[in-house]
Amino acid sequence: MTTTDRQRVTISASVDGKTVELPEGSSVLDACRSAGVGLPTLCYGPTMTPASACRVCVVELEGSRALIPSCSRELEEGMEIRTGTDRAEHSRRLVLELLGSASELDRSEEQLAGWMTMAGARSERFGPPAVEAPRQPPSPGHHGSPELAAAATVYEPAKVEDELYVRDYSRCILCYRCVDACGVEHQNTFAIAVAGRGFDSRISTEFDFALPDSACVYCGNCIAVCPTGALVGKIEYDMREQGAWDESSQEITRTVCSYCGVGCNLDLHTQDNRIVKVTSPHDHDVTLGNLCIKGRFGWSYVGSGVDG
Amino acid sequence: MDIRNLLYRPTEAEKSAVDEVLGPPDSGWDGGSFGGLDGRVAYGGHAAREKRHMLLPALHAVQDAVGGVSRGALGYISDRLTVPPAEAYGVATFYALYGVDETGITTIHVCDDIICTQYGAEALCDSLDDALGSNGVRWERSPCLGQCDRAPAAMLHQPGKGYANAAPVDTRSVRAIGFDELDPGVVHQDRSELALLRRVGDVDPESLESYRASGGYETLSRAVDLGPMGVIEELERSNLRGRGGAAFPIGVKWRGVAEAPGPIKYVIANGDESEPGTFKDRLLMEGDPFAVVEAMTIYGFATGATHGYVYVRGEYPTAERRLTRAISQAREAGLLGADVAGSGFDFKLEVRRGAGAYICGEETALFASIEGHRGEPRQKPPFPTQHGLFGKPTGINNIETLLAALYALQIGGVPFSALGTEQSSGPKLFCVSGAVDRPGVYEVPFGATLGELLELSGAGKIGAVLLGGAAGSFVGPEAMSMPLTFEATRAAGATLGSGAVIVFDDDTDFGPVLARIARFFRDESCGQCVPCRIGTVRQEEALGRLSGGRPLGSRQEERKRLDDLARVMTDASICGLGQTAASAIQSAIRLGLPGAPQ
């Protein structure tokens, strides 16, 4: 069967009373977006299969008892979707509030702050963050007494184990994006997984060994998908800690990686005429935002000897 | 700088424990010694990856043999099954019964859930540090161990020997738990009038002959005569609905699996009964294991599934052993395997053991667990009848449902539908525990009232009854006239849930009870979705502040916070655990129970 034989099936549904028509295989989120409704997404990245975990994109579906995650639900003929009901907005707001109460979100993707404001999310209503205490090894089914006066958080000291990455899990929202990028979705390296259970789950190598002692190949594709700045390059982390990171003054220069014949596009992020970060565009056919260690980190020769 | 876990090797004891489950390694590529053609032959691919479902059995093997999962053992298991060590570690640290990174530990799990605490579990826990001393024995608090008819309960795990239940225990006996198996439990009613419990305690659960002498396997013959569609039509006529909590019509489910396309299908008996206050499936699995095997054989026959699993809660070692034995006896007798009972139908049945995770009672989390993953539920749709275990059409039913189906096929669908009420047909088991004279499993036709049930078990002055366990809801003494049916409980805003009926007397302070329920959900949330992972934490905090008289802001604000959390967990969680994590607490508040936040 050639593609021309295939019947292109169109699905018709309604979003907030407005009829939308999309090709078969579209998601409810696609339908909402085509109806002009912007919904937040966190665990669903542009290059990833939705994990259905964060629940920040939930909407109401006629006939469904619970709210549905719009990112992962396939659009069906005749669906009646409502995005702006009190119930849907309540859940989206609470999810944002809960995330903000447990993780530091101040270095997240730009849109997040806007979503929080739009939803009227106030994370501080669950109490001040609990005193920073080192996290214990996983003990599923058990936890210490809650502090009560303060809200438990996922705080742990940032893991600075090498010159390339920093894993700052106080910012982790457990969206599974890095695990999926390291695993089946992109890299197939499987260096990290979710360990522990419930609120005490965290992203971990086996036995929490340092990343250089794990199967990690330093492709940085986990960094590329992290929505909250929990995974960042060391240079960016250090500059942010020093207050020197200034995205508004940065320039992005698109070029092609010079190492091999694949031809990955590189975006060189420069600040004060120095490279501070390298990414690849998510919509690039070849890379889907992914690179290897050479493309992402092997650029220190650029400009070497120019200003010492 | 290399993969550090490669530095750790398994001990001989660990290696042989794993090899006993998996067989010897095939080559140097999956944990064997490297030699021969290993350098010139490619191994791997599908054949290697398809072994992952043996991850939990392999972890159990080392846990049972040496009392923990060491770095070397985890590395060896990863090699044997071609599972990345990080993922194997993620799985091992998900389940409460695996100890990771240390071995040689003897552990006593002491139940401190809401029934055992009525029977002195807190005092027992308080005495244990002194009683046990420091001779290599550790004790841990545990959620409900399913021995609520003889609380307080404990469970021993000893390297080299495995698990043993003990109940009731006290400070003295908890130090000397042995490996003699307990009886399934007392049946207080006249067995000759019962359907589901009629063999429990009467028929030898270790003997196929004994089961057959009591009429066992007659229903399989009848099913073979009826043919697959005949069985399903009979069940549709029975109007039987699932007993696991969701009350889904069994005929619809079985037909869904039977009509799903594709040659490979699975059927599963869900024996991961972990709802606090629920122990009926344990009674059935321990007391009537052949009936579970017979029902599963019919399930496979009717749906065209050639492979079945019985997933047994890790805390039920006796049930696991008896089912395993029943399966091997049935296989020897030609009642399982190729050509079941001369019908030409092939059916393989095996037991899988859980490892301490309430969430694995949720059907899609149970699939993940059998497949060798963390017990994280999946977003539905797709539904299991289309994409279930290993992505194939799968039928999954609770143990009691399967035995009720067996009974429906025995007496016929129409006579079965005449039992109980129109919408809730057949006999129903209830697990009555707490403040009653005769705690135990009771079988009554649907429609008996709560008062009648409690009369059977001898209740005194009642403060409240928790129907359906931690995921259920409280009802007050005024609910005594409520018929115990799906429709009547729903109309009253309650639920039958798992069939747990936990009775609290009229001087109960519900503050600690609610705190325990909040702690339970915080511990048992799988951690996947935000409303449940963080919501259960915030619920425990807010409840603790309210009962401690130290609200954040005003009491009204704190109550609003609790209500908001209940709402988001109910509306937006992936699975039933999160969706019910506030149910009991909210119902206690609505009823104004003493000690509940006002």
C-alpha cells in the first residue's frame, strides 16, 4: 500500500464548544491548541512521548469520571472537551502549586512562571519549605514523621561530579523526561532511572553512584530535555550561582557540527562573545535536539588563544 | 572511570540462588564465564530482552537466600536478564520487601495499621527495641499484613528460609516466630450453607484428591462442554460483577478478552490483596487453592488465553506455596499443560509473588510488576482487554471474583443472578475486623444489611465502620440498615470497595486512625503523578497540623487546603490509589467523627 492509497481520516471533536477537525492520531492537546487554547505541559516535551505523569495539562472530557491528561489521550470522534471548567482549572492550579511547594522552580523553562501566574498558583500556601536535610537512601513504605510547620521538599545538595554536568535535584519534578531521553526515547544508554517510591523517588544511577562511575556517556541529552534546570551544564550552573548568567544578552548562532558526517545542527549560545552552552534545535529532523558528547561539549578549541 | 558496579561480584550463595531461578547462564554475555565462541557470536536482541519479566523472581531469590540485594547480586541479575543496572536498582528500591545494598538481615515486619493498633500494636512496637536487642534482628513497621482476624500480626523474613506469618503476636512470641504455617482462619458460619467458603478449613488444601472429592473440577468439565462462548454467555446471564472494588461486569470483561484480536492473550488472578482490613482472598488462596487453579483454567479456556498468572501478595507465603503446589499437582493430573482435561486446550499457569507494594493491586501496576518493572500504573485507555500484560489482550480478576465465577458456572448463570439483588448478584465475602467479638470472613448474599453482618460477628457499641479499607469511607451507626450492595452503598456516598468492614467502638479517637491512613497513602503512592505523589504528603502534613492544634493560618484555611488536596487527587490522579487517597479522611470529616478535623 502506498501513501497515496491511504485514506487520510479526519477526527472531529469539540473543544469548549468549538468544533475542531484534526487528522487521526492527534492528541487531545493538539485539538485544544488548534482551538486556540494554550495548556501547560511539563512531562511532555516536544520530542518525547508523553509520560502522563505531571497532570498539568488535564482537561475535562464528557463522560469521563476523572480528568484526562490531554497530552497522551488520543483524540476520538465526537469527544466533547472542556478546558476552562472550574474543575479542570482547579486541578491544573493545584498541580502547579504542589510542584512549587516541593521543588525549586526559579530556573525552569520560561513559560512556567507565566503558567503559574495565569493559574493563580500560590505554592507558599502549603507552608515554608522544610529545613534542608540530606535525603536518606530509599526506604520504600517508610518515612519519617513530617515536620508539619514546614512543607517537605525534594531538597538535596547539587551533585557536582565532573566538569560537564551538574545534577541539582532540588529542582527535579520527576517528569521522567531525562530517564526517557537516556533510555528508550533517544540515547538507549539507560544510565539513570527512577529509584525509591512515592515522594522519596528520585532520579538515580545504580546505588546512587556518581555519574562518572555509571553508564553515562555524557551526551547531555538529558540536559536538553530537563524543563526545570535540575540538569544543566557546569558552565551554566556556575554562572547562575555567581549571578552572571544573562540570557537576554546571549546570542544564538546556528552552525553545523564539524566532528562527523551526520551533520547535526548546533546552536551556540554565547555571552560576552564566549560559548556558554551548546544545544541542537528540537525541530531538527536529524537530531531532535540530541547531540553526542563531542557536539555538546567538545568546543573548547573555539576561540582558544584569542583571549587566553 | 568506568562502570563501578562491575567491580562488585556476586557471592557463590547469591549466584546459585539466582541460577536456581533462571538456570545456568548461556554464555559470557549473560553472566557466565567468557570463552568458547563468545567472542565471535552475537547474543542479545529480543531473546535477551524478553527475560526481563524474571527480574522480581530473581530479586526474591537473593533476598530470600541472603537477606538482601547486594551490589554484586544486583549486577549479576542485571547481566543475566540484560537489564540496565540503574533500572534494576530502580525496581529493587520500589518494593518494600527488598533490602538493598546490605545483606544478612533478619527482619520482623510488625503491622501497625488501623486494626492491629486496636489490638495493642503500638505497645508491641514500643517494646520491640528492648525485646529484640541487637542480635542481627531488625524490626520494621508494616502496613496491614492481611491477618486482621487475629491481630496484632507480624511477619518474619529470615535469610535462607524466607517469610513466615505470625498472628496474634505479643512481645514474647514475636521473638520466636517459627515457620509453621497458620491455618487460613476460622469460618464462623455453617459451611454447608456457604458457596465461596464451603471448602475452606474442610478440604485439604494440599490434596487434589480431596478437592475432587468435594466436587472440584466438575465445573471445568461443564465449561468444556459449554465451549468458550457458552461459558461467557453463562457468566453474562449471572450478572456477576467484579469483587475487587470496581464492580465491572465479568461477562463484558471476559467477552472483551475473547473477542480481542491476536493469538497471544493472558489471564491473571489478582491476589495482591493489600487493602487494609482485607483478608478474604488470603483465606481463599490458602484454604481453597485448587479452586483458584480451576477457575483460572476456565478463564483461559473461555478467553483463548494460553498463559495465566496468579499474582500473590508477597506477605502471603502460605498462599504462594499452596498455589504453587496445587498447580504442580494439577499439571501432573493433566488438568493443566498441553491438552487440559482432554479438551485439546493448552494452558500454562504460574504464580508470581509481589514484593511489598499496595499499588500493585491496581491492574496496570500489576502488569508492570510481572513484566519486571516498578509497579507504576499506566494511563487508561488503552484498557487491559486490548493492551494489557506485555501489551497483549489480558483478562484480570480478583480471586473472589474468580471463585464466584466458578460458582456461577457450577449452579448456572440464571440461578446465580437470582441470589442477592438485581444489580448485585451472588454471594459476597466481607472481612469483618476491629471491635467485634468474632472477626473473620463472612459470606452473605448481597442485600444483607450492615447491621445483619455485624450481628453475625458480634459488634458492641459502634462509633463508626470503615467500609472498603483505607480507600473506602466511614459510615456511622445510622448506616446499620444500609443494604450491602453496590447500588445502596453508592447511593449513600460510600463504597463496598474490597469488602473490608473495619469496626471502631464508640470511644474511638479517630485522630490517630486518620493519621495512619494518611501515612499509608504517603508511603504507598508510587510517585509517578504529581497529585498523588505530593498531594499525599501535603495531606498528611495538613492533617497533622490540624490534629495537633497548630494550623497554618486559620483552621478554615487548613480545611480548605485539605479539601483542595482531596479534590485534585480525586480528579487528576492516574489511578485509583490517588483517586481514593482522601476518601476515608474526607468521609470522617463529613461525619464529624471524634478526633477528625472540624
